[in-house]
Amino acid sequence: SLPEIDSSMWDKVIQRVDFMNAKFARVMINVEDYFNGSTYNWNSVVMQRLYKILDYCQSRGVTVMLGNWWKPSWASSFTDSRFLTAICDLLNYLRNSKGYTCIRYYNFLNEPNGEWMYGENPPDLETRWNNWKDGIIALHNMLSSRGYTNWVQLVGPDTAYQDDWVDRALNNLGSQMGAYEFHIYKDYDSQVYNGEIEATVGAKRNLINSSTQSNKHLWLGELGMKEGKDPIYDCQPRVTTFEYAVVMSDGIAQVIRAGGSGVIPWCLDDAMHLASSDGTLKKWGMWNSLGGKTVGTKTYPISDQNLRPWFYPMSLFSKFFVQG
């Protein structure tokens, strides 16, 4: 597990996100962080971290897209009633007991199209689609029966590389989906500079506009560039470079110009994710809050806490392309 972010480190995170004037956040946890299949624990270590993030979002007027990384090991399927009940009970607890009205969207699963989400022996792509679709329908039915759809909307498909799932969700899940979002990663910078991102987002936006759902938002739940990525640890050393700031800025400009409602860059802070049990962090962030700390067998230099070049254009986008 990751070390705790102490109060001085947390204050620095808050200062930086305040500087960005961020107004939209994707916040992901696992059901196992609060429910083991039979008992709820609203005071777990991860839940305490979640409350700090949601306290910030509530106090600053930040809209939250809450989500679940993946199906828990004890759930038999994406439609397992215990799994879906745990999600609904979480949303009820966070809104009605804790008062977090900032939670407006729920993202059922991370990249449900991906073989990498299934581990060994993943099912074929069509089965993956049906798994996710059936889960969305079942979850929406439960949310609706409880009256929660008045204040939280399902979004997705949250896919990476299967962009056609946006089309399929639009055509098959129009009554369940409150908005649409997906992920874009480009293997090469040249794929950004040739306008592929604008073409992809623009095509999806036009499809939504020409449907009966033209009022629904479309955004990128993740955006990142893979050229130069370390494939073993899923790290991007280029985040420390001027060039990475340029290519990310270009990509975001394309999303805006294509009619996208927003972009959530992957990611804010290296300290969010372990890449390996040896303490290697997934280096994709605008800084590393664990700079100067030892994680597992890895010690990170104090300079890792410094802001990286791409923080600055990301902040300018957030400041000047304001909500609405």
C-alpha cells in the first residue's frame, strides 16, 4: 500500500489544485475499500483519504465523477446484486449521511473493454461489451428504484482504444447514460499533430448532436501520450519535459475545438498509483508528492515534488476555459 500523504504534503496538493482552479475531478476507488461482501467499513484507510478529497471538492464547488475501478473478487458478475447494492449504498452514504452534493456522476468501471482489466483468460470483446452493458442496465434500474437518478447520472463507457463503444452506448443505453466519456492515449506525438484527436472527438460529438440526446455532455475521462513510455512499469518519463507539455496542450485544444465538454489528463500526482510491489510509482503526474520519501525499496528525490512543465498549460486551460 502507499504511504500516507501527511498534512504538509496535503496542503501543497490543495495549494496547487487551487492554483489550477480545477472544477471537475475523476475520483476512483474499489468496492473492497468499504465493503468485504458482508460488512461495511466507512472508516477504512482508503475511505478516510476519499473524504479528504470530497471535502475539498465540496468546499470549492468541484463537480465529482466518482467511480469504481473494477468488480470485486467476491462478485459473481457485473450484475451481482451485492455488488450493485454496495455501489448504491456508498452513494447514499456519501450524499445523505456525509452531505457530498458535489458527486454528480458515477463511472461504473474503468476501461471495461480492456483485456488488461480481466487478468488471465479474458473473454472476447463482444462478451466484455455485454458484461458492461448488462451491468449498466442493472445498476441504473437499482439507482432509479431508489430515486437516486435525480442527483447522480451514470457516465461511460470509459473505454480506451474501443472508441466505437461510445456509439454503441449511445444507440443501446440512451435511457441509462447521463453523459458520455472515454479515454484517448496516442502511441506517437505525430498522431496528435495530425489532428486525430479532434477528428475522433468531433465525430462522437456530431453523432450525439444528431441524436435525441444532443443535450448530453461528452468528455475525455483520461488523456495521455505514450511515445517514450516505459512498458514494464507503465510510466511516462517524458512528463518532466517541455515537449510533453506541448503535445498535451495540443491534444486538449483539439478536444475543446471538437466540442468536448472537458478533459481529465492522466494524471495529477505520481503518488496516486503503485506500478509494482517494489515501490515503483506510476510516473504520469504533474508532480510526485512522495518526493523525498521511500516507498518499498524505492527512494524518490525531494526534487520530485517540484512542478513539472505540463502543470502550467494545464492550469491555464482550467483557469480560462471555465465551467459552462
